[in-house]
Amino acid sequence: MSESEPKHRILLIITGGIAAYKCLELIRRARDRGIAVRCVMTKAAQQFVTPLSVGALTNDRVFTDLFDLNDEREIGHIRLSREAGLVVVAPASADFLAKMAGGHADDLASSVLLATDKPVLVAPAMNSRMWAHPATVRNVATLTEDGISFIGPGVGEMAESGEAGAGRMSEPHDILDAIQEMLEGPVQGPLQGLRFLITAGPTHEPIDPVRYIANRSSGQQGYAIATAAARLGADVTLVSGPTGLAAPDGVETIQVEAASDMLAAVEASLPADIAVFTAAVADWRVDGSAEQKIKKDRKGTPQLKLVENADILATVSQLPGAERPQLVIGFAAETEHVIKHATAKLARKSCDWIVANDVSPATGIMGGAHNEVHLIKDGGSVDDWPRMAKDEVADRLVREAGEYALAHRT
Ligand SMILES: Cc1cc2nc3c(=O)[nH]c(=O)nc-3n(C[C@H](O)[C@H](O)[C@H](O)COP(=O)(O)O)c2cc1C
């Protein structure tokens, strides 16, 4: 940032999560966008990054202690956020969310938050089990009710364990987009005016009221696509099978179970400009699933007769004229001859693009945080993308699809 007056000032509260290191990039990028950052760090945050490195990047002193008399005389916790247009908590640990929700004020960071009259944006970061814990869910609901805004967390690999799931702090550039939007109002995204319809996750095909046939799809790639499209300004509907993932911000999310419900929800959500079908829809369902739980003590083992489900990708691809989305994108999860099988699928279903990937267990793609895809288009081109985080695959796909749809609009 130049020495000239910054466009905005924010107060950044860094709490004790492994993602604290990402704050250094957040501060640097904020300054590039003309946003001056003043930092408060909790005691735990200082285990992850030092006030020295944070202060070097903010070019300001870093505030850490509620009982520092000098601070109290010179500035004080009540005044700390006064010059800022916005207070940002990033990363927000599970512990700190609990403190905020409980209205605690036993350290500088929590006292500032209790005393501020400025809008507050929170970027949670934690292990996916901590994020899904009922206590955290309750705290987030309380804070949302209190008018606190959230960004993320995203889905991806956890820094500390290599495990994948929801809980990863949003990327600094996304947090900055959210900061800018809160300070300056909605930013016109490049996909403004486009409507995306996306499916994600597995389907559950009932055997009886308590048992079902499912598959290993986690839904992460579809959720990442929905998130990316919404962030870039598109109007997004996500039809999701059972995944346990939190509905992405700004996305109309419809939860379904069986393939037949998914097709009905997709049809009800049309028209759309772009349809992206990432869901691993069951090919078969149990013919006449039982209305009551099948008992083990009845004679012999039950014989399940499978019947074919409707094909959602083919149904939508083959819709007539204006009812058909301008661009229909399917996903092909293959375990061998990936390009050959995916190209055949594209022709068979009449969709426009297929994103093909190798989901053999050795690739770790199904349920993992990364993906390695080939984008096959109906003209026959095959584009091999490098191995990327599912968020990055989503961003690239959504941008390419959006550009195509805007360029070919009738
Ligand atoms: C190596 C390590 C990594 C941690 N990462 C996280 C994390 O990412 N998110 C989280 O909520 N807690 C994490 N914790 C636990 C918090 O640091 C701990 O709950 C702390 O008391 C939070 O303090 P705070 O309220 O100042 O954030 C981690 C702890 C350790 C030792």
C-alpha cells in the first residue's frame, strides 16, 4: 500500500488456530487493496504466529493484553475498533466462537467484540468434527442471530491432520472479497445474471424405512462448484443428496434423498443457464421398497430386485429448445479407460461437457480434498487439468462455463 491514506481500516482479531499463518497473507493482500489492518491477537494465536511478524506486515503495533495499562490509557479496548469500519475474526477457533456466543470478555479480543458497535465478520477454521459438533453449530446459530456475518469455512484438507471435510478457513482472497462487500456493498461478480443449477452428493435408495443403498460420494466437489458460482455473482440452486455438509452461503440448497426426489427437484428448479450434475445418482433402486422394516427372523434372506432409475443428466440434456439449459455439464467418475468411457458418456447422454476423473481408490479422489480432472467438450477436445484442490477445480470450471454461456447467449 502506498503511504497515502487507506481506503478503509479494519480491526483483525487473530485467534488460536493453525490457519493463523494465513492471516499474514490476508494482511498483505488487504494492504494491496488499500485496506489498513490493525491487529488484536489472543494468547493462543501467539502460539501460531508471532506479534512481531504480524506487526511487521500491518506496520502498526499489535494489541494482545487487556490489562496493559499503557494500552488502556492510550487507546483501551472500547476504543480499539472505533477507527475501523469492520471487525474481522480470522481464523475464528471453536473456543473463540463459544466465547463470542456466550458474551465473554475475559481477554482483549473478546472484550473488543463485546464493546464494538461495528459490523463483525467471522472466518471459522477448525477440524471438521469440531465444526460439526452440536455446541459449535449452536454457537454459530446464536452469533448469526446476533447479526454476526460468516465467511466459510470451506471444504478441503485440514492443515494439521490431512483429513478432509468442512472446517478449512476460507482463502484470504475470498475473505477480502467479503470484507470489501461489507464495506462497499455488493460487488458485481463476473457471473452476475447467470443461473446455475447444480446437483451434488450421493443418493440413498431405500430398501425399507431404515436401510438404504448408497455410494461413497462426499458431495464436496458439487458444493465447491455451488460456492464458487455464488461467489462470482451467479444465482445458484444446489440440489443435494445426503452429505452432512453445510449449505453454502448465498446458495438455495434443496436437500433430497433418493434419485427420484433429485430428478423432481431438478425439474422444479429449471430453467437454468448452466446445469452442472456432479451428484453420484444411483443407477438402480429397489423395486417396491418395503413399507415396514424387514425382519431378520422371517424365512430366508430377502431378495432385492433392482430397477433402473431415471437418468437425470440425459433427461435434462435432451429437453427441447428453450427448456434445456444452454450448457449441460456432466461428471464421469471412472475407474478405468477414463477418457474413452467419459467421451462415450457425453455422446450417450447428449450433454455438452463432461468433467472426467479417475476415482479408483488409489487416487484418493472420492471423499478427498483434491481432484484431477479432464474436461471433455462435445467438439471432441480434451483438456487435462493438473491435480488441484476441489475448490480450485470448482473456480476454474465455473469461470470457463460462465464465459462460454455469456459469449453464446442468444
Ligand atoms: C497444534 C494446534 C492446532 C490447533 N488448531 C486449531 C484450529 O484450527 N481451530 C480451533 O478451533 N482450535 C485449534 N486448536 C485449539 C485452540 O488453539 C485452543 O482451543 C485455544 O484455547 C483457542 O484459543 P482462542 O480462544 O484464543 O482461539 C489447536 C491447538 C493446537 C495445539
